[in-house]
Amino acid sequence: MTTADAERGRTTIYDVARAAGVSISTVSLAINRPHKVNAVTRQAVIDAAVRLGYRGQTHVPAGKRIAVAAPFSTYPSYYTRLTGMLAFSASADVDLVVHDLPSTAGAEAPVLETLPVKAGIDGIIVMGAPLSREATETASLPGPPVVLVDVPDSTGVHPDIPVVLIDDRRGGDLIGRHLRQQGHRRVAFVHEAQRSADYVSAGMLRAEGLSRHVEVVAHKIVNPEELGIQIASALSDLEVTAIVANHDQLAADIHAALAVAPPGRPVALVGYDGSTTSEILGITSVWQPFEESGRAAMRLILDLVNGEHAHLGSLTLTPRLIVRQSSA
């Protein structure tokens, strides 16, 4: 850390490298050229950067400061989106300020009004958290411009706010089509309990796409410690021959539960996200272009910050199904 950095108490690339147990060149690669670093190392670097509050290197004092808020601790996939933002911002003179949000599924109300909007923030990217009711009732948002990521129903209530989406309905459709072709007719869709009915979640869209091809029986996981019991309950319906999890970590937990208590009959398992975890465990999953969505969000917010409003709108990216042995 330089003397100037020490006086300001600023976290440097050296601090991140020390915390992650890698060299500063590896930190630089993980941020600027993420495709050249393996997933485990890249995740360690991103975790350290978020934990320490590393904001990247600002090349000139006039650099833009962008706040990025998401439920990082609850859904690790948002780290991958952040990687795309870091890669894009490294060459765009952007200072990122990262905020961890609580899980929206576990909240009684949307959370945009709780964002720590501080002086000097030029723009805000909100991922996986819908706007509050108060915010959606206003004609426009005060303060810095906002870009939303992974907030499916935002375009209807706030058409002036750009949003980057991955087509979750299409993802569910891909799963349903695949399972139908494999002979499945009745499927358990396992997801976290959603406490607020004020927004449309990605999981709801996935279930909708899935239901185009198979009968869907929804199962809410209220207590993760009782996952095994709830999976056994879902499979007590002998017509259920496949389980679709709302995300890959949940699919991995179900995979472990099935290993502890085998159902005694073939049961297909499908996850969602296309993560390294699903690849290691051989779980069929829907891959999502997370890094691309992060880069797109950063481009949009910088356009807004720079006053370019004419052609900004929604951007929807396309997922793809990766079939593995769990659903063969």
C-alpha cells in the first residue's frame, strides 16, 4: 500500500492479493481478464475484493463512482455478474462501490428504498431486488440514475428504468421440453418461499415456462434444515418423476439429500444457473450469461451517467440448457 493510500485508508490491489492468497497479477487478471483465471481462483479474488471494499483503481480523479447492490451472500451467481462489471469498468475509469442486500425472497417488502445512496455516487445498479412500492409510484426516481438487473417485472411499473434480464421463462421452457422428451409428465419445482407477492420473481417465470410441457407441482422450502424431509414428501407422489430446483445450489443440496435417502426409483434432477457446482455433480442445468449481463448493465449505467438517454431500454439475454447425466 502506498503512503497516500494508507493515509486515505483505501484498500489496494495488494490487500486483495494478500487476502485471496494470490499474486497482484492474478488479481488483475481476475478483474480485467476473468476468462484467463480458473473459476475457484476468480471467486476467491472477488470474495476478497467485496469483503475488503476494494473499488478498483481509479485512473483520474474525475472517474465515475457506481454503486452495485445485490444479495451476494444469498446467491453467489451475482458475484459472476459482478465479475463482468469489473472487467468492463477496468478500462472505463469507474470506481465500484459494492453493497450486499438481504435475500428478496425472504423479505416482506421490496428493498430499493434501503439502498445506501451516498454523496458522490454517480449511478446505481440493483441486481435481484425489485423497486419498493413507494419508488414505483413515482413518475421518476430522484438522485443518481438506476439500472436494474434480474428484476423481471420492472418494465411494467418503471418503463423509464433500463433493465438487463436473462429470459427465465425461456429457461423453464427448455427444461420442460427436455423432460417431456425424456418421458416425464409430472415434475416437482422446488424453490425458496417468497414472502412478498408484490413482484414477479425469476422462479415464477421459470415455473411458467416449465408448465408449458409438464405438470408442475410447486414445493416451497421454508426450512433448509428439513430439505430431506420435504424432498421425501414431494416424491411420495409416485407420479412425480423429476425435480427441478430454482438454482444450482439448491439442486446440489437436493442431490445430497437423494444420496442420503435414495427414493428407490429413478428421479431426474435439474438445476438452474449452469454453475461449476452443477458441472462437478453432473446435474443438468440452464446456463445463464451472467458475465455478459454484468457488462451490459455497466454499459447502460455509464450511458445514463453520461446523459445518453435516447436509446436505452430493456435487454434480454438468452440462456441455454446443458444436459448431463442427472436427467438422462
